Amino acid sequence: MSEASVVAAIDCGTNSTRLLVARRGFDAQHEILERLMTITRLGEGVDSAGLLADDAIDRVLACLIGYREVLDRYEVESIRMAATSAARDADNHKVFFDAAEDLVGVRPELLSGLEEGRLSFVGATADLDPTSGPFLVVDIGGGSTEFAYGSTECEYAISTDMGCVRLTEKYIDSDPARPEELVSALSVVELHLDDVLAAIPDAANASTLVGLAGTVSTAAMIEQGLVTYDRDRVHHFELTKAAAEDVFRTLATEDRGQRLANPGMEPGRVDVIVGGLCVLVRIMPQFDFDTCLVSEADILDGLAMSQLH
């Protein structure tokens, strides 16, 4: 593949479907041509039904039709499309894969949780100073949360069955959430974090906590009062533990309309943001981090870089 080649990465996640179009820059770093995100909620109800809902599949396919137009416009030469937690949990994921392949031209790769964690680590740490490591990269998704640890490369990774959609659907029925619902969700997070420490004993010794995905970036926008998304102000923003807990307390006590009024809050995320924050606000004290470095580079960048090298 030549250095001028344009590549694309598509992430069909539990809560959102995202696209990255990139090409190799003169400095051997990838140049981002397009980065798009659409909340499609592919994993809606999958935790209880074990199936991808027809409506959920249709939402993602409608999104992919639009993305196909972007791919054609940039004359993309190579594509990697990945599916993660929702597809892993669904017995009928092949139905979705067949339809997605017809639209995009490549078949989605069903990533394991470990593969997801490693790709997220590659993408998130590519533009970080290695001397700031070792890093603990945490990707809070819709159905799962991946933890990846290392300095110049990923040394350990683990995927846990907790995410903003999964925790919300299983534990948070009220609006705003009742205290006992929050206690249940937070308690489950703590149990998963015990598993993380067992799998990655050095996790708490990492020098830098790097947080990925919509829950973390939304918290950063709310903390800064950003009404409209500004990647330069979100990417590598240092979110303190106190700020994360303050955002959590605020959103957890608001109803849907009040949460939606917060700066940077997307309508498609407002129903699951509290579940996602349950993960973030337990990670920081349990692993003794005072700050979380917000990264907008993630698994998409890892998928793109794998095609540019």
C-alpha cells in the first residue's frame, strides 16, 4: 500500500457507529480527513434478549449508507470495519454482518474484548510521550469496558461486561436514578474492577490514566462548559477526580430534560450517561488516580494505523 493511500475504519459499537478516514502524513503520522459519530444504539436490549433488534440493525445500516457516500468521496482504498460488545453477545450478529458487508464492501470483524483493548491502546497512546507511561487505557463502551496497560506497547488487556448501555438497562430504571439503583450499579463496577486488578496487577501503578469514548469526552465538555464540540479542547484535557465526581453527582440527580440542558450533552447519550459515569467515578479512586487524560484517539485510530503501516 502506498503512502498516499486513503484508509477508513468503522466501529459498529453498542451505543454508536463511528467512521474515521485517514491517510499517511509526511511525518509518518496519519492525517485525519474525516471523523464521524452517530448514536445508533445497536446494543439496545441485547443484554436481555441475546439478539440484535431489527430496529437497531436498521439504524446502523441507515448510518452505514451515509458513511458509504463518504468513503466513495475520498476514494478510500482500504477499510477495516469492526463490531464489538453488542455483536459478541448477539446470536444473530451474522444477519447484521451480511447486510453491513453488502453496503460497505467489507465484512465486519468480530473483535474479541482483548483485541478491542489492544487496538484502543495503540490508537490512544500513539501521540503520547512514552515517558508519561506506563499507561492504563480505559475504553468505556456501551456494552463493555476495556482496560489495556503498557508503556510503548500493550502488555496486558482485559475486557469487562460493563458499559453505559448495559449498566443502565440492568440497574437504572428511574429518572432520575434512585439512590439504591446507583448503589447497585456502582457495586457491580467495583466487582469488575477487582477482576481487572487480578488480571493486570500493575494497573494501579500506571503513571497516566487515559480515558476513551463518549462518557469521558462528554464529562470533559460539561466540565469546560463546551456547548459545541471542540476536539482541540477535549483531546488531552485533564479531567480531575473531583470534577468527574461533580459531573456525576449533578447528572445523577437530574431528570432527562435537565441532563439534556448540560453543555455538550447529546440526545442519544442522555439516557445512558449516568451508567457510564458509574464506571469512571469508581475507576479513579479504586486505582488511585487524581486525573484522567481524555483521549479522542481510540480504537478507530488503531484500526486505521494497522492499514497505514
